Amino acid sequence: MPRLQGKIILITGAARGQGAAEARLFVREGAKVVMTDILEAEGQALAQELAPNAVFLRHDVTSEAEWQKAIDAAAGLGGLHGLINNAGIYQPRTLLETDTALFEQHMRINQLGPFLGMKLVVPLMERSGGGAIVNISSVAGLRGSPAAIAYSATKWALRGMTKAAAADLASRNIRVNSIHPGPIDTPMLNVRTPEQNQRRLQSVPMKRMGTAEEVADLVLFLVSDESRYITGAEVAIDGGATI
């Protein structure tokens, strides 16, 4: 039996990369998916590909009003059983290169966005019988990461927020876990040159990038009932980079 049969899942940052891989996998596993992103053309194309089991909304995750529209879309499908906080930005700069505007942009998208999502989905998720939230952090939220101070700050924050939310929401039958990808072969890494990305792989024991599909498999496990006794966990998926 499909592992998400009858479930309704909201995925942010779903137009491409990891979010798109998650949407495709979840639909194959029986879910209906609300996909959100600011990349409208790519998001709409994916929704058409996955129709009738997916809908797409343009969604700025820093906006409480737009979060509510996304949640209302899930309610229109019949409820909400999972939230994947996948939307994020990665613009690496050193401490001395990072200005206030760049730092605040990371905080609003990578930290405020998941905060709003976790908070605002609770009423509908409770009415749906409970559910699971998966926050996409990073290996930069598990260890020091050079030349990425704003990104690292938000990913460490998301790791802590996950644990606090897991404690707060356990009595409501809502689980909250975080995953921590290492180098994953998605457009997010295009901010670095191919040579820089290859040099980074020298510190990865498995000597390769992960794929969006491999991340999606882990997210599927954490949002499904197979992980029903797991909450507040942090799971690295990084080819051994944090060993």
C-alpha cells in the first residue's frame, strides 16, 4: 500500500530541486500535494505534470497572509497531514562580507518562514488527526561552515526550533524533525563554481554529491507513519561529511 495514501502534504520551495523531488515521490505514494514557491512558471508546470493530485500557489514564506492561503488550499483538499519546510536561500559570504540586509534576508526566509509555517498549520493539522513536520536544515546547522555565516545562523536556529516545536506539539499528535543535507546536486549550489563544488567533495567520505531523490526518500520516511515514534530528531544526509 502507498505510504502516504489519503494524506495531504504542503511543501514549500517545491518548484524545483529537493521540493520538486519530494512532490513527485509523495504523489506516487498516494498523497495530494500543495506545492508553493515564488517560481511560478516552474511550479505551475510541475503541478500540471502531477495533476490532479497537486496544486501550486505562489507563496512568499515570510508572509503570514500567504501562509494562510496555502493552508486554506490544503483545507480545500480535505485537511493537512504534513508540512515540509523546504524553501530557503543560500548566498555564502564570510562574516566581513555579510551586510545587515543579506543577514536579515536569510533570517526572514530560512528562519521566520518555517516558524510561521509550524505555528499556522497546527489548527488544521490537529483537526486532521495530527501529522508530521519536516524542517530542511543543513550540515551547516550541525557544524561550523566557513564563508556562510548568515546561512549557518539560520540553519542552526532551525535545528533548535525543531526541537522546541517537537516538545510543544507532541501532545497534539504532531511530530517535528529536521534533516541536514550535505552537498546535494540542485540549482542551489550554482552559487559556487563547479571547481569549488568539486573541492568541497574532497571532505565528503562518499566523494559525491547527493541527489534530490535521496533527500526525498528520507523526508518521505519522516512524514510517513513509519516514523511514528520519532520526533525532535536531527538526521544528517551528507555522504558522511559530519562523521
